Amino acid sequence: MKRVKHLLIFAPLSLLLSAFVMAGQTQPNIILLFADDAGYADFGFQGSTIMKTPNLDQLAKDGMIFKQAYVTDPTCGPSRAGLITGKYQQRFGFEENNVPGYMSPNSAADGREMGVDVNEKTIADYLKKQGYATAVYGKWHLGGDDKFHPTKRGFDEFYGFRGGARSYYAYDNAPASDLDYNERGFGEMVEPEGYYTDVLADEAIDFMTRNAKKKKPFFAFLSFNAVHTPMEALKEDLDQFPTLTGKRKTVAAMTLALDRASGKILDKLKELGIDDNTIVIFTNDNGGPTDKNSSDNAPLSGSKSNHLEGGIRVPFVMTWPAKIQAGSEYDLPVSTLDLLPTFYAAAGGDVSKVTDLDGVDLLPYVNGSKDERPHHELFWKKDTRATIRQGDWKLIRFPDRPAELYYVPDDIQEVRNLAAQHPERVKAMFKKLFAWESTLERPRWLLKRQFENYDIERMDKYRWTLMDTQPIKAKDTIEGTIAVPKH
């Protein structure tokens, strides 16, 4: 089966690129556009006919769409921890979301002490080693204490908030947590003047412009809080969706702002004349929480916080005009674990000398020089729940029912449980999953038990079910042309 679609022959291009490198071509700039709680189907390039995302749609046309891209966890904090370290976050105890006030009283760590272990290297650490200027804009959520601050984790610049969510407007009164305040650099609290999604883009553009003028390679991590709650949007954006109502209208307006901000970044790259030698990634931190923000994960089952495809499979686009053919697709599983080694290799780092990463450099796979799978196995774990994807088979272990087995290529909605037909496969995958778990640290903190029950109930609420007729249908829809799980 052909895994990379619509690619030109890469041999001449590779020779040309080698000549450029020998002639002293500069390292690529790197931009990571990272959405928060967006629905799998809530972009034009993912099939939406209601959302307005022209800039991200163009980005997808200009590069490669990854059809099976996964995050390392279906919730915000752990997903970011895996991305920023290139490791399964459970290896250093960051298994559970880190939300002060929601944690179990018996957790080993709480409050501001919940963060990525200071001994772990981040993407920014690796890229600074290669001479990059580094900056992060928006949501951090990787530790509130000063020792976890972005400027102490490899980032030269920070404009954002340390916590997990905040308003899209300046606070008139004190927020629920001081981690929600906006911060410039280290310790300078300054609230945004304008709608936050737009402000983040403006701040990043200033960073890009300054470094482009100095011809210094840069890494800009735009960690948008859009479209996470609170549900707040500009009136002019809401007015673009006159036929929608309620949260669906608001999330559409918030997505429009996200697209506009991304478009500003892409336009500035062209204006600066550096777009051809810039890697741009757009992806999302986890599946959409449909019950919270009316996001749409169709045709996948599940939502944020569970291990069904709708919780862990995300939109993922990559462009690099110098190396990635426009209009291409890649249909083997990849992970946000792969971003760190991919960026590091593109920056000139020797990934083969970094032996403790779980991600891989994707470039040899997307350019056709490697045709095997980037990952033979992928894992997810949260408390007693755990999942393994082995090849095209996926085993999900639950706390309240027998494990389920799915063959993903034929069943992305996960409605045909094949566990009873393949008992030996189930047993072998159980063993493999447990062997992986045995290499992990114990969680350093846990949420209150009630939230684990909530996650299971949410999963059941947004599961597809086999109906009396085929093909599978759902009772409710968010978009008229795309069926979504009953709720």
C-alpha cells in the first residue's frame, strides 16, 4: 500500500538540498501552531463545511496532511509534557492533568509543584544547542512554580500564562488563580490589549521579525488557548455564523480567530521572505470536549479525556517548501512525540546520539527514504486505563469492563469489538502493554477519583453505537453533512 501520496521523486530534490547545505544554507526556522481542545472535524481541510479556516486550509494544501496523527494523552497537561520532551510523560511521572484545586489530597505533589521534571530537556533546550532563538506564546501548563517557568526551560522569551485556561480578554478583577494572569518574560504581569488569540500572533510576529533581520534561526511555539473554555468570541467573528447558535456558534467564531491568527503568522513569513525555509506545523493537544465547547470529532468516537480515537487522534499538518511536496498526505501513525526529534534533526542535530527519546525524526518517512512504520507501537495510560496500538490493531483496557480490540483501518469509529474473535492477540497485547507500563514511574500526582468516573461517563456519552441498519448512523448531528456520536 502506498503510504505517501502525491509526492514527486525526491532524489533530485535531495541532491539540490545537499548542494545548498554545502554552500552554507541557513537552518530552517520552525513554527509550531498548537490549538487547544479543537474538534477533529472542525477545520475545512478536515472536512468541515461550516467552520471558516481558509488560512489553515491553505497551509494543508501547501504541505502534508498526516491522516493518523496522535497525541500522547487526551488531556492538556500530559499531552504538552510528552510533546515538549519527546518522551512518554509517564516516564517522569506526569501521567495526570495538573490542575491545582482538582487534585487528590493524597497526591505526592500539588499546586505549583506539578510540572515537567527540571532534569528533563525540552524542545527549546535542544534547539538552543543548535543556535536557535526560542519563544513560547500563550498557554504553558507545564508547571506553575518559578522553577518550571519557560525561561528556565530553554525558552528565551515568554508571553503567556502559566496555567491551563484563562479569559480571552484582560481581567478587570482577579482571576480564580494567579496562574491565569498573562506574563511577559519572567514576573512581569501585563494583561493583553485586545482579543487574546490575535494578541498572541502579534507578539510572535514581533519575535519572528527581530530574528529574521538578524538572520538568526528561530523556534516560535504558539500555544494558543483557543478553543478551550471560557467560550468567548469577538462580535464580528460571531456575526460570520448567523445560522449557528449557542456554543457551536461561539466555537466557530473562536476557530475563525485561531485561523486568522495563524494566517497572520503565515503572511509575515512571506513578507519577510523566509517562508521557503521555514517548517510550520499545525496540530492540536487532544480531542475536542464536545460537552464543553460543542467541538466536533466526527467521524471518530470519543472526546477529550478518553482513549478512543476522538480523544487522541488530532489534525496535523506540516509544511516545509524546501523538503515537503505540496498537496501530499501521509497515512501511517505518527505522534507529537516526533516533533522534538524532527525539529532537532532539521536544525542540524544528530538524533542518533540522543538515545532516550520515544519520538522519531519524521523527515526520512515523509520524503520516502524510509518506507517502514515510524512506530510499530504507541501507548497511552491514565491511572488504570491504558491503550496500545500495535500495527493496525488497538487494544483498550478499561477500569469498568473487559478490554476491547479494534482493527483501526476498517473501524475508525471503534464499534466492532474483535476481542472475542482474537483471544491470543488480546493476551499478547495485554502482555506488551504491561511490559511498557513496568518501565514507567508512578504518577507524581492524581486528580480526585470523581474525575476518573467522569471521564468514563464522557466516553460512553460520545461513543458510536451499532444501529439496526448499516451504515452506522447517529441520532444527532452537529453539522448537517457529518454525522456525530449520539449525545
